[in-house]
Amino acid sequence: MRKKFYVLCLPALMLSACASYEERPIDLGREAVAWRELSDAVARERTELTFADAKLIGLALNPELNRARASLAKSRAVRDASGWWEDPAVSFSVKRVLNTSAQPWAYTPGASLTIPVTGLPALAEEAAERYAEADYWTLVQAELDFAAGLAEMWTDCAVVEAKLRVAGLYLLNAREERARLERLFDAGEVTAAELQKENDRVNAAELEKRDLDARFVDVRSRIAAQLGLAPTVARALKLDAALPAGVPAAAPSPTPEELAELPRVRAALARYSASETALKTEIRRQYPELSLSPSYELDGNDEFADSFTLGVGFTLPLWNRNRLGVAEAEGKREVVRIETLALWQDQFHLLRRLEAEQEIAENHCRAQETRSRDFLRRTEKIYAEIDAGETLPTALSEAAAQNFTASLAYCDALGDFLKARIRIEALKARRK
């Protein structure tokens, strides 16, 4: 009875060790409905999205981040499944002895087991650990890049909203000024050419506002895509984006030690470590593993002529076994080493470019701030001169147009400077 139990348990045990397949088809229609419903819920949940809210939403829904997380999950699953010994093999043979009057049958159950004396399973586990570490730092870098990219888009949105406010106020005043000049034209105090200049200014401002409206829709659509939301909610999103009141200080540059701690550099170092482990693995494959094959022959005769056999086997590396694998692994390690050093060196070149970009943007921004402030004071002075009859009626229109242009230029310059700061700050961001 006990033998039958063991015979039944052995197949069940073998089947339980096998992986099962579960089909997961993609229904694009259902996925689209779920995507829209989730996006609508996000848009309804908050009347106005702050940058912190948007960052949390994007960290959860951004497709590239989820792809990086799936890659990390795969690497960790491979790591957990690495380092196992080869499964033992079980055999069973039946022998029939011919031309004998005794019991002609003999049975030989046997098994074989490979003992990894070269340590290959441990090396496979170490390599899988290094690849999982590289994917982890790749995910961290992707999250930092996402946050920096979102911050730049947020700045673009703030710039467009500020320029829209400036354009709206200017158009309102310009239309009133045009109506005033039309009355003066009817009274013969303003020439047709001067009135036409004012019409040209109003038309140019209306075209500028139309372009700003298009840019506003575009930047909101890009933010929705960055957050992983459906495009149908882009117009419904209300974003709390605003430019600072003044020009902030320049961002300090990261140190060489901080550059070396960047997640992308640490990911490259982890991949290089994996390539070294791969080379050690190929070298170890040159040496033979030890295999043991014990068997027990059960004779069916009554003389009890049973026998036990122990087989020991290994291969002899007579012709430099696995020479090709070693050469490929050694060459790949050198390639990865050069790529890692080149990536690290590129960070210094990138930093120098960003430092120059930030310096130019800051100087331009502060110059535009001074220019805009000067035009504003000049406009206030012209109001007083008009009231005193000391200047022409069209002087106010010209000053207002110059002030409008200077205000728009300052918004653009401030946005460029803020984005330059964001890019430098991104080179200092890292996770322990």
C-alpha cells in the first residue's frame, strides 16, 4: 500500500513543480474605456492640480515609468529564479535474460545528479542581482527625468498663462485707445496714418493672443500625456501654474561626486559589474562539473544477486573548452566599460553646457526685467504728460505697445531661465 502511495505521489510532485500558463489577451476597446474613466475621475477629483498633485498622478500612470517598473519586476523575478542546481534525472530499465530457466527479469532503477563544483549557480545569481540593480537605478533615473520634464512643461504652462494675462489686458486697453484715436481722427487731431498704426498694433496683438491660445492647448495636452491621462481630459484640467514674482538665484552646480552618484551612472556601473560576472561565468564553464549516477540492479532470481553501481562522470577540457564564450564575454566587458566611462564623462560636458545656458538665460532675464520696468515707468510718465498737454496723443499707444512687447519678452526670458535651473537641479537629484 505504501509503495502505491509513493508511485502516485511522484507524478503529482513533478506536475506541481511545473509552471502553468494563464492567457491575458488585450482588449483595446475595454482598455480605452477604462483609461478614459480613470482620466475623468482624476480630472473631477481636484478642482485645480498643483505640481505636487500632478507629479504623484504621473508617477502612478506615466506609461514609460510603468514600463521601467515592469522591467525591474522581470529582473527581480529572474534574480529569484537564478542560482538553482540542475534537476536530478531518474531512470528505470528492465532487463530480460534469454535462454535461462531461472527468473529472466531484472530491474535497474537509477538516478543522476550534477554537482556544481565550479559554482555556476552562485555566479548566475550574482549576475541576475547586478542586472536587477541596474534596472532599479534605471527606474530611479526615469522617475527623476519624468519630474524634471514635468517641471519644464509646468513652467511652459505658467509662461503661456502669464502672457495670456498680459495680452488680454493690453488688448482691452488697446481697443479703448483705438476708439479714442478714432474720435480724435474725426476731430482732425490725428492723421489717418497714425490711426492705421494703432489698428496694426491691435491686429498684431490679436494674432499674438491667438497663437498663445494654441500654445496653451498644446502645453496642456503635453502635460496630460506626461501624466498618462487620456487626451479627452486635457482641456478640463485646471493647473496651478504661475511664474515667480521675481528672478530667482541661479542653481548651484553639482560636484563631481554628485555626478558620480547619478542613477544613470550607477545603473551603468551595475551593468559593468554584471559583465564582469558574465566573464567569470564563462571562464568557470571551461572546467567540468561533477556528475554522480548511482543505480541499483534488482535481480529477479532467488540467489539475491542484486548489485549497486556508482557512476562518476566529468568532461575533460582537452581543447580549451568554452574558448568562444570567454572571448565574447571578455569583449563585451570591454565594450560596457568604455560605454560606462563615456556616459560618466558626458555628464561633465552636459553640465558645462547647462551652466553656460543658465548664465546666458539669467543675464537675458534680468536685462528684460529691467527693460520691462523702464517701459512701465515711461508709460506712467506719458500719462502725466498727456494730461498736461506736453506730448502727442499717439505717444501713449506707442509706449503701451513697447511695454506689451517687453512684458512678453520678460515672460519668455524668465521661463527659459527657470527651465535652465531645472536641468541643472536634475543633475543633483539622486536617491539613496
